[in-house]
Amino acid sequence: MNLIDRAKNMIVSPATEWNEISSETPDTGKIITGFVLPLAGAAAVAAFIGYSFLWVGFFGSPTTWGLYFAITSLLQAIISVFVGAAVVDALAPSFDSQKNMGRSVQLIAYAYTPVWIGGLLAIYPPIAIIGMIFGLYMFYLLYLGIPKLKNTPVDKQIGYFVVSIVVMLVVYFIIGMILSKLLLPAMGLSYGIPGLNLGGY
């Protein structure tokens, strides 16, 4: 299935799409290069355009800020998928679920779909918060995907879901903080920006 159809189906018919995904053989490389990079990359480009050219008056900054937000957004997306999947997979036995890294990558990568689609709104930073709110839909996708991809028993599903949410949130924000600590000084930027760095957009 192509990128556009997969992303659309994850949003409009996730239960059916998870069934389709569960029938596929996990291919981490293909998921990263064919799904994560294009979607997260599009969100990164939107952030670059938005913060470089459309909100310069607010930040009083050159295109360096746009580049910073774009790089942070893209790296955060890729790292979050791998680290989140690794942790969720490690937790699987505790919830009588299937320990399979390929399935975990599928689960996390596709659950992040609304985050990256919402990230496209960073092309106009004042409305980026709407995209962030839309990104919360990922939790519903995760809830639907856990039993289908990890073979989680019904009585363990809620617990696994809650722990997975906590893991994904912690991983996402810790990675964001680390990237900001590394990239801001490396790019000659100040920590005292007049706004928040929320996931790179």
C-alpha cells in the first residue's frame, strides 16, 4: 500500500487498517524510508518554511531558526520511533504480549501518523497548536493497534496501552530536550526564544 493510502486509512478507518498491517510481514527499513521519513520530512519542511519566512517578525530570527525546528522535528520523529518501539517491545512479556521488534516498529510508526500530519500546520506557526491537538489522535490509534499487532489479551490491553502512552510521551519529550541542548548551541542559537519548542513545531 502506498504512503498516501496508508496515512489516510490510519486516520479515517484505523481498525480496518490495523487488520491490514497485521497481515503484512514487518519490514523496518521500508517503514522508515517509505512512511516515517516522507511524513516526518514533510512536517520538517513545513516547520522550516513557517519558522524561517512566515513568522520571522515574531522570532526576530533568520532562517537558522527554521532549520533548527526542521532538523529537530525530523530527528525526533525517527529516534522516537526506534526508541519507543524498543521499549514497548521490551515491555511486551509483562503483558502476555508478543515480543517482536518488527511489530513494535509497525505499531509505533503508524500510530504516530496524526502527529506528522498535524505537523504540516507548522507552515503557519500560529496555528501549529491545532496540529498538536490533532496529534493526540495517535493514542486512539495505539489503543486499537496493540491487540492486533502485539496479540495482547483483552484483560492486559488497558495496562499495556497506558504504559505505552507514558513511554511514548516520556521518550518524545526527553529526545526533544536532548536535541535542543545539543543543536541550539551548535547552531549558535539562544535558549531564550520567545515561544516554546514543542516537538519541533
